[in-house]
Amino acid sequence: MISSRGEGNSSEMAVDPQLHHHHKSSSEDVSVIMESIDAGGLEESKGTPGSKGEDDDANNSSISGTGDRTSPRGTNMSEVNSDLDKPQLKMNEPTLERSKTERRQQSPLPAEQAARIFDENLPIQKKLEMLKRMGTVKHDGTVEFEVPVDAKHGGFDFEDAGSEAVDEEPLDSTDLQYIPPLQIVMLIVGTRGDVQPFIAIGKRLQDYGHRVRLATHGNFKEFVLTAGLEFYPLGGDPKILAEYMVKNKGFLPSTPSEIPIQRKQLKEIIFSLLSACKEPDLDSGIPFKAEAIIANPPAYGHAHVAEHLEIPIHIFFTMPWTPTSQFPHPLSRVKQQAGYRVSYQIVDSMIWLGIRDMINEFRKKKLKLRPVTYLSGAHGSGSDVPHGYIWSPNLVPKPKDWGPKIDVVGFCFLDLASNYTPPKPLLDWLESGPKPIYIGFGSLPVQEPEKMTQIIVEALEITGQRGIINKGWGGLGDLAEPKESIYLLDNCPHDWLFLQCTAVVHHGGAGTTAAGLKAACPTAIVPFFGDQPFWGERVHARGVGPPPIPIDQFSLQKLVDAINFMLDPKVKEAAVELAKAMENEDGVTGAVKAFFKHLPREKPISGQQATTPLPSGGLFGLGKCFGCS
């Protein structure tokens, strides 16, 4: 969902910094999700395949579904099932938390027992107990996954025909196919940094004669319309969503108090997806009927709408969402390579178990489809949903265990610099000395902005560098007195600004990372949460930046070391080399080629079975529900 990356001109969503002052300094296990799952809601769907509208668990109103069981600590989980419109849950937060130490006091799972989590004959309750012992939801909404020390690489792997490596023709060597004009809807949940690549893709699709509607949050209406695309608003309050997502990355609530916020906003988004695909334009009244869907994974419900409308769907995303043995899920924290691939199923299962009842209510009430569970462990048909990943293959090559339905298309840039006129004071300052180092964290709130500003200024002085500080929403840059070596900036397109810089320091959002690398800037990433550590690690592995500095470890010495690392001529050479390789990439064309390549040659006949088969494979058969293939 919303990741508040702040690329481009930064996010337009207002965030209350006070919401982030309660972060815990230690990694504690917030087990509210798994304990609420324990409360029930594990019944199988009762309808026969292909039937519609059968009663099942679609009427469940909470993460845990129905049932009045209590958690092991005596917390009445029926309180989690309260009305979504209630502002608060009456929960005792400490009651729902287990410390990491306490969790480890349980007897560890031997490798052979942990591997049984994929045994389709294992009772679902047993699987949930094992998952609860293996996974930890951390305070930043990510999942820490521990692999038993005696596990061998591949011991937790599972086979999936869709993931077999095959020889395939690279996208850049294929010709664009002619596709008759289509009405295409893009279902995109996220911040400006998430929406921006899809505007670039949508404009290119328009160039090829297609009608494109971009359905996203209402505060991006002007951004979308100015680009020349049609707009349709998704549900949910952008401000509330931003406040939640900055801390939780949009996937897992990290404290019990955030559950009603997450659920109410997600439900409003999910229930608005069908209207986005078929309702007339809200301003002009011009009819619209989607013939194909492009979506990102956080637009939960996308595949279900495609099933209802019997139209093709293509998933695009800026971070990996398909299981691979080459690196872990960006929202997981697992160090052992043996756990990389399974980390995708661990994260996916926690998400699915948290929204399953809302999806089934949506299927039953809006789509007139039978409810689904994906919890039986039975292996059905594999997913046919194609996925395109929006990053440079020169930065993160396509993993060898991703099949032909998965493409790495390249970064998708939207040209903003051509319409930007920099203010004269900025131009004068840039011309007055050597290229500066950019430091900024977009829309992310900073807990101690004065202290961080002081660290930044001192680090620049120690290393003898000039600096541009992007004040953003974090309040950076409040100097006691002006300094000639420091320029304070509000908003400026990164594709213009980074060309004026010698290096960049930022939070590691995918779009900001892409802009810095395209400008041949050595890059230091200070990740706050979510996928940002993933990009920090990828940048360092490519030799174009220092090891990432987690925000809670940010210090003067570490920033000085990071700047000195970036000033190394060898690092600059690596950055220039990567930028030259990226010059030959056209991510927007790659995305369009991938979309055209995977479109079915004929439109499905009305009444046929859905073009998007039910998810199967992976943990509890959850792997395909959110875009995993």
C-alpha cells in the first residue's frame, strides 16, 4: 500500500510526525496478528468450484473471523472483531505482545519439523502454531523470520512449475506487438513515488492508441490529469493512509491500536476497485469498461476483480514480490539464505490472514463470487498472472528461478526536469562552488530534526563538502545561522537536481534510488522501514554506495564514513559505469512490451472460467494471492 517514499517532488500526503515518536528502540515481537488468527476464522469455504455466492466465512468481520476464543494470555479476541467504524479497540497492548526473548524461550523448531510447514497434510492449526513460532512482526511492520540453525539451503524450498528457469528472449530484443485499442485501468495504491512510474507507463500506452484510466488516491488527481491520463479515485483517506503507512509500510499493523485504522482504510480501497473498472468518469460522465487491468500488489482485490470481469491482469511493482532463492522478501528480515525463498510465503501468509475476511466479503457482496480460503494446503493450478518489476536489471538482474511470466523491465522515469525552472538563488549557489552532496529524506518524519541537522552539517564540514539539505516534512535544515556551504531546499525534481550533485544521501525509496543512480551519483541510503533496507543492500552490493545506515543507527561517525566512501574515485567510477548501462534501458518501453507480450491473444468468452486461476502453492497455498508466482 502506501510507502511514503517522497520521490520526485515528494509525497503530497500530510503526515503527523507525532505519530512516529513512539517507535521502540528494540525489536519486539508484536504477536497481535497471529494471536488474532488463533481466535478462529479458519473454516474452509463451502462452495463448490465455480459456484457463486455461497455462505462461508465471507461474513467474518475481523482478522480472526468469528469465534469467542481467547488468546493464551486471556485477551478476548472478539474485541478485534468489533465494528470497523469504531475509532478504537479496547485492547491492553502489553497483553498482546511477547518479547523476542520470551519467544526464544520456547523450544526451537528443528529444521525437519519447520520444513513440514509446507506439508499439505499438516492440519492448518498446526501450521499456524509453527508460523507463530517462526515469524515476528517487528515495530516497523516488517517480518523477522528465523530459520533453524540446522536448516540447509533449499530445505524450505518448494517446487512451482511457474518458477522454473527457461531460456527466453530478452524484452529489449523483442518488437512491440500491435494490440487493438483497449480500455485499460491501472489500480495503484501508494504515494507519489509509487504512482509516478505508472503515469509514465500509462502515457506510453496512450501513445499506442489505448485509453488509460489511472485509479489511485484522490490527492493525486491533479498529478494524473496534468499528465493527460484519466483519473478515478480509490477509497480511503489519503492522510490517514499516509500516517499509517509511514510507520507500517502498508502491510502489517505493528501495534493493536493500528488494526482498526488499517482495516477500515483497506476495506474502503478494496470495495472501490470494481467501480474504478466500470463506472463512468466522475467529471465528464463518459462511460468506461475496463478490458485489461494493470495493478500493483497493495491494491488488494485486483485479481478478484479481474476474475469477476473475466479480463486479463498484469502486476507491476517497484520491489520484489515473487519468491526467489537469491534474496529475501524486502519486508522480511532473514539472514540465512536457506530462508530467502520461504520469507515471501511468510510475509504473504500474514498479509492474507489479516485481510481474508474483507476479500471474501468483497467477493460475495460486490463480485457475486464464491469465497476463497487458500488455507487448505491443497495444490491446484499454478498462477498465470504475469509480473513486471520496475528496476534496472543492471542493478538487480532477474533471478534465475523466475520463470517466463516474470520480467524485469527497468526503471520507469517520468520526465519532470523538462518542465522545471530552478530558482535563481539555487542556480547562483550551485555555480559558486564544486558540486554538493544532496541529503534528504522526502516526506518521512524525523524524530529529532535539530539533532539530525547538526549531524549532517558537522559531517559535511569534517569531509570538506558543500551540501543541499532537503527540508522535506521532517523539519531538517533549521540552522542557527546561515552557512555558505549549505543550501536549504524545499521541493525540486530529482531528475534535475541529482545531475547537479556529486553524491546523494536519502531514505532509499525505489524512485529516489533510481534517480540518483541514473545521475551517476554514489548513493548512501538511510533506510527507515519497509523495502528501503533492500535497496540499501542492493546499492552497496553493486559497489556504488556504502552499507546502509538504519535510521536508528544514524550518527556523525557513520555519516562521515559514508561520505568518505562515496568520495572514493573507484565508487564514482562504478556509479558512472552503472549509469551508462542504464542509459541503454527504457523501462517504460520494457513495461509496455511486457504487458503486450502477456496479453491473451483472444478475449475470454463470456461465461468462461476466470482468466486468473485461484492461487495455489507456497505457504497454505497463499503465494499467488498478492502477486507471488
